[in-house]
Amino acid sequence: MKTSVMTAIRSKLLADSGLTALIGANRVFRRAPHSTANLPCVTLQDGNESSTPQVSYAIFKKRWQDPSVQIDVWVDGDAEDFPNTGEDASTIADQIDTILLDALNPVSITRMWKRVSSTEQWEDDERTWHIASRYEFMYTLTDD
């Protein structure tokens, strides 16, 4: 996935005051947290991506890209207070859905978002709960 696409997703999440009220400022990362000092937080990981040439590809060199992204919500499994409870993790995941699935205000340079799965997981070694949600969307890529 193009770096600019992942940057646009991260920027969209960080710009939402509802989400930052739940997790704090600058708590959206490209990989999993390695300490509870960073919790709660959200991580992004790109997944599979397919490509389809658009009509008139020979002239304009444009393709539809169909990637997936996994977005994880991490909370401290030992905490009993806001913002690190299991209920908080669900509230954070719901806010991410609200942000990404808003067809009237999409992530810049992307379109047609849909959530394709969501699971709750316990990480015993790190003592964290996380909700792993996968989304698919589209963007246009212009070849050289």
C-alpha cells in the first residue's frame, strides 16, 4: 500500500476529537505497543492488495487498488478504569467505525470503505485486550 494512503488513514483517525478524547493525542501507531505506557492506543497494519486497470488504462495509466487494513484497539488488561476497560475498547472500535465508514466524509484519496471482520483477543503475554478489525477500501494509483 502506498505510504500516502496509510498516512491519510492515520491522519483521519488522529483528527477526530471523539477518538482522541478516548485514547489521547498521538496514540495511533503503525505497529503494536510494547508497553502499557502507550495504552490505550490504535495500531494500523496493511494487508493484502489487488489491482485492476481502469478503462483507458493504456492512455491514463490508472488502476483501482483494493487493499485491506487491520486496525487494532489495544487496552490494558489489568486496568479497571477509563480509558482501559473492555467496554472502552468497544467504544473506541465503534468510534473508528464511525470515522472510516462515513461515506459523506471519507478518508482523503480513498473510497468505498467496509468493515469485513472484527474479533476480540486476549494477549496473555502482554496482558492486553485488543479488538482487531479489518477493513477493505479502494483508491486510484497512477503508474509511471
